[in-house]
Amino acid sequence: MEKMSLKRVSVVLCTYNGEKYIREQLESIVSQTYPIHELLIQDDCSTDATPLIIEEYKEKYPFIRFYRNKNNLGFNRNFWKAFEKVTGDYIAISDQDDIWVDTKIEVLVGCIGNYLMVYADSVSFFDKIPSYVAARKEEFVLTGLRFISLQYGVLGHDCLMRKELIQITPKEVREKFVYDFALALVARSKRSLLHKVENLTYFRRHPHASSNLLQNVKGGFRGYLDGFLSLGKRNRLEISDRYRLMLPYLSMEEPLVYQYALYLSSGRILGIFRAGWITYVCRSELRGNTKSIMNKVRAYFLPLFLYGKWKYIRSLWGEKTILDK
């Protein structure tokens, strides 16, 4: 490949107190087989040695640009602020504690074509990356209903996108949704979202988080209670605003997906349970085991979890099938 023909790739990495794992991730980025145009790192007021480690790498690699926020923005606003600084043609997103396969950028650049966004797969791990990754029994398919009901499936660290996608994502969408869902929503609405079936990222899980997740699964009934207790007008208006924003980005060619969002955009309690009927009827899109009585119950009450805690949705509805590929 001629150097003059290469598209410029900007890697955006947002950090906060990541001293324990940041070196591994930085090494996996600077070791990419595809040349990195710039590694833009934006730190959100770390209080540990993260900035010192980054400065060390910045001295060795001139393409690293390092910024430190004066005030803590939170991860979502921090990413959007960092996106505004990129100068490359494509943007790859990095978490501070993952590890990239060395051909990741080369593979994604090679298949993005005219799409606005391409996303690959990731393998989760704890302390050490696995030496062998078993083939998945079935390919993960991001259906429209799964995408908007879980608001999950396209993870930022799996993506490569055109800079143009940042520019065409409206401010109100940026403010209402997590950055990776917002970007995927816009790309999908333009039929410009591509899935590359290949594991290109090792996604680090933390033992304490997984322990909490297990407790949530065992005590999942709490999610239903939280949902019922959160059906007040204020919460319903917040959720309805989100789904009202989604409607222009959904296709009438997926009538049940559109109807699901329409029900939840109404802000009415009846709309929540009508949306639940759709997730019940289409439960095979959300979870493979549709014969389980518990999964049928979960399918019907899935919209109710919007009004409780999101962690219950992800713990009860297939986080392993999405992440453990």
C-alpha cells in the first residue's frame, strides 16, 4: 500500500485514573500495523499517575496529543469534547484498559469502504488475555429491536468511523444518549453501519464489577421493583424524550421497531406495557432461549427496566452473548 494513499486515522483515548492498565493499551495502539496519524488523549482530571505515564509516551511518540480537562466532564462529555479536536479522516475509539489486536486498524480501514461506521467484535478477559478464543456458536446479529430496546450492541472500542459522522450527529442526540449509541443510531439510520465479524479488541472486565453483576442477576427481581417505583411523571417524560428523539432515525421498513419507540415516546404507562408486548412477541431477537418462562417474563417487562436501573437490563438480557464472543 502506497503511503500517499493511506487515510489518516485518529485514535481518541479518554482517561481517568487508569494508571494500572494504561501502559498495556498504549503499547497495543503504538504497535498497530497501520500507521497512526494521531493519538489524541484527553484526561478527565485523574488524581493518580495516569498523566505522568502519558507524558512519558508522548516524549517517545510525536503523534501523541495530550489534553487535560480543568474540570471533570464525565466520560460521555469527555469523548465528545475530544472528538472535536481530531484532524484525521477516520476516528478509532479507545478505552484506557483494553488491549488491541495489532492489526485492528488495518482490518477496519480495509473494510469500511463507503460506510460511515464499521464495528468489529471483542473478547472479554480479566487479568490475562486468552491464548485461545473459541468460535462462537452463532453470529451476534444486531437487530433493530435489540439495538433500541437495550441501547447496546455497538461498543465504542470496537468502532472505526468517518469524521463526518461526528459532524452530522445533532447536539440534542449527543446530550441524550451515550456517545457510541448516538453515533451508531445516526449511522444505522443512513444504512451506513457495517459489522466486521472478527475479534479485534480484548475487552477488560474488572472482578469487582463482575461480582456486582452476579448479585444483580441473582436478585433480578429488584429491577422490576425499581421499574414500578420509577413510573413517576418525571421519569416517564425523560424516557419519552429519548425515544421521541430516536423516531426520525428509525425506518418504517421495521414497523415493530418504530412502533416500540412510538409507544415509549408517548410518556404514558399504557405505552410502556404495549411496548412490552412487542418485546415479548419478538423475544427471540433479544435472547436465544425463548422457551424459558423467566425469559418470557423478562421480555414482557423489558421496557419497564428503562425506568429502573440500566444495569439490570444488561445483566439479565444477554451481556455475555454480546461481550463474550
